[in-house]
Amino acid sequence: MYGSVDDAVLDLAMEPNRDARALYVSIEAPFRANKESRAVVLEREFHGCPGATSPSTPTPNG
């Protein structure tokens, strides 16, 4: 399980006297901050896939 978590997050989780709520609060901000940039990366990956179209890209038949 520890191998599936980034070291920075693992360090937060392993701090002594940390309950579940404190852990959630401490890691929520980095995950939320990464949300927008991750969406950009996923969109670029999607549009790089064969057959992928965006709503503004006309289909070949349409």
C-alpha cells in the first residue's frame, strides 16, 4: 500500500497523532490544486487519441 502513495503524501500520513480528519485536510489542498492541471493533461491525451473529437470539431460526416 505504501508504494502506491507519493512520498510527500506518505510523510503527511505518517506524522504522529494525526487523525483521519487532520490527514484529509492536510492533503486536500495539493489534490485540488492538481485538479485543473491534470484536466489539461487528460484533455491533451484524449485529443491525441485516434477518433477523438471535441464539441467544437466537426465530425467527418457532419
